[in-house]
Amino acid sequence: MNHDASPSAPARPARRPRGVLLPCLAVLGLACVLFVLRGPLMMSAPRCMAGRWHGCYDTFNGVVLMTLVTLPLAVLAAWGLARVRRAVGGAGGSAWRTSLAEVGMVHGTVPFLWLTMMPGAAPGTAPARVSLVPLRDLATMGSLGIIGNLLVFASLGFFAPVRFAAMASLPRILALGAGCSVLVESAQYVLRLDRVSSVDDVLVNAAGAALAGLASRRWWRAPSRTSAHTSAICPAA
């Protein structure tokens, strides 16, 4: 009898890949949005399905509905990018996470940018308006306006730190949301879209990006070990 043989270690349960959690969270969030907005979305559905501009592509409900309708195409695009990355040697989980983050940033941000750049009643003729007093316009936004402004750069704040290690910081996400919002407000003013360029929009947009970034903190991309090791050996002067 061989007394040197050690007893076999108990088998460890298989660990679920972390890459599955992010799509599951996205599906759960989508289900919540559909439940809350089911009434308004169905009101705009006939106009959107008929391809009518007014009542669909120039309204919040219509744009949100079309964003949800095209969601399968976005998932398909992310799947295709992940397959390409795996084909050239990328890791499966990392390829899927990177592709999902890239597509999510675009698909979740462009529709809200579309809404913010829609002209008012008198574009080009109405004087450009600016509101630089903080919190003055917040009370007049209403609940729908506040929610909409929170969502403008929410996808960017959620997915940017997942895709880019340099963005894995709450102050940087806040700065990213604020910077993008300033660009949008400046464009509204320069193009004279008959919209008010308000500092409160910048504040709420930045807050929405930061809150979304906190929601994805578990999946933030960490700095590479190589760069961390190099910085430890050669600290900055």
C-alpha cells in the first residue's frame, strides 16, 4: 500500500463566467423599462410602425420605442464583433464584454442625442437662449425631463469604464458626462435650435453618467498588470 499518496482534493464547483452577468443585468433592466413605459410606448407604436416622423421620431416615447425595437440588431452587432475578436485570438469573455460595451455606448447614447438636437418651434429665427444659474431650471423640467436628462449619457457612463481602463474612475466618468453635455448644449446654442442651453442640463446629464457608472462598477476594466508593475518599479518623479 502506498502511504505517500495524498487523498484527492474535493472537486471545486465550476465558477460561472462573469461575462454572463452583464447581459443578464441588461435584460433585467430592459424588462423594468418596458413595464414602466408600456403605456406611452404603445401610444406611439402605430406612428412608428407606419414610419411617420411626427409623433414618433420627434418624441421621447417614439425614440425610446425604436431604440428597444432595434435592440436585437445591437445584440447581433455585439455578437459579430465578439466573434471577430475571438477569431483573431482574443479571449472569449473579454471579447464579448468589449464588444457589448462598444455597441452599448453607441446604441444607448445616439437616440438621446437625437432627441436633444431636435429643433424647437422656431429654429434659426428664435434668439439663442442660455441659462447659467444652477438649479433654476431644475424645477421646471418635471419628472419626465429629469429622467430623460439622466438617461442622455447613462449608457456612456455605464459602458465606458467597462471598455476603457482609463475611464475606471468616478470623477472621470463625471467629467466625461459633463464634457459631452457641454458640447451638446454648445451645439444647441450655435445652431440656434430654439432650445435653452442650460447649466442644469449639464449637471443632470453628468449625474446620470456617474450613477450609471456606479451601477457597472463590478465590471470596470482594471489597469493591466504590466503597467501597474512598471509604475511600481519606476515611480513618477
